[in-house]
Amino acid sequence: MIELFLKYLQFEKRVSAHTSLAYKNDLDQFAQFLKETFDDALIESANYGMVRSWIISLVDSEIKPTSVNRKIASLKTFYKFLMRQQIIAKTPMQKIRILKTQKRLPSFVNEAEMITMLDSKEFNDTFEDWRDRLILELFYATGIRLSELINLQENRINIPDRTIKVLGKRNKERIIPLTNALIEPIKHYSRERSAFLNEKEMVSDFFFINKKGNKLTSKAVYLLVKKYLS
């Protein structure tokens, strides 16, 4: 069942190899847990109690809540797929809730919705969609503030060092580390951005721009996030 799901992700959802591997690792880990703990139980036969036992074991192993929540999101997407394929009649994830984590997202972003959206939303290969996805991922993965994001300039992004420099409160500069998973999306959006500006014969120091080449406003980002989470 896992292989069937991965093919669906690859050929229909067209997710990246990185995302597909993350799903595979999460599902393989859960399948192994079922095999060892519940007498070779199959992943498609798992119930609420089995899922809950796995989550408890992850917490007991001191895995970060954000990592546990990512695994929960993987299972939710997997079982939703099995239901659509009529392989199972009911998802074991219905009563499963994500763990509380240290708040890193802007106040208008719900973390549970963000996790689900990033896992399931299909983005197009356009300048705007690459920009939007990168904004969402930066909010989720780095805790960057809204004001820092809209004022981010291209020359403040250091790919070799995997950092970005932003101006925080009271114009104090701070350095935000980038995760490995953010590097390729940043590179890709940067290429799309350059091509867009060249085509329109425009110049901008700001990294996140609109169709007119101007930096995004706070309201524009707010509406952007709400659009994807609605």
C-alpha cells in the first residue's frame, strides 16, 4: 500500500523527491512499529489505538513535537488516500490531534492547517506559486516575522552559509538559519524571480515581489496565506 501511495504522489500530485522520501520514511517507520508491536499488523489495518501507541512511543523517545506532527500529517494524507481508493472505509486518524509546539508562526497562521496544506496542496510551476510556497515554508520552518519577510532583500540571503539576515524589532539585525529543505526552493524561486524581472524589464532589491515588481505588503501576505489555508 505504501508503494501505491508513493506512485500516486509521484505521478498525480507531482511532489518533489525530497517530499516523497519524507513520506516513505514516516510510513515505513510506522509499518515497522506495527509489525513489532501488534503481531505483524498491516498498515492498512491500523486503528486509532495503534496510531496513538506509535505517537506515544515517539514522544517517549523525545522526538521533537514538530517532527511528530510531520509524521502525523503523513499518516493523515496516507489514510485519506486509502479512503479515496476505497481500500479502507474509515481513517484511524479522525481523533488524532497534533502536539502543542512552541509558537513560531504568525498569529494568523494555524500550525495544523499549515502542516496539512504543505503536504497536500498542489502548486503550479509559476513564479507566483514558487513565491507563495516559499513564503509558507519560511513561516513554518524558520519562524520569520511578517515584517522581516516582506523587507527581506535578495543580497541578505547567503546560500553557502545557509542563513538569511533580517532586520528585526528596533532595526536590530538577526541571522536566521535555513534548513536543508529550504535551499532548493529558495534557489528555484530566485531563478523564477530573476526571469520575471528580466522579462518585465524591472529591478527590485526586495526578494518577495508582486506582479509590478514591488515588495509585497503585509496585507498581501496575509491574504496570500489565508487563500491557501482556506
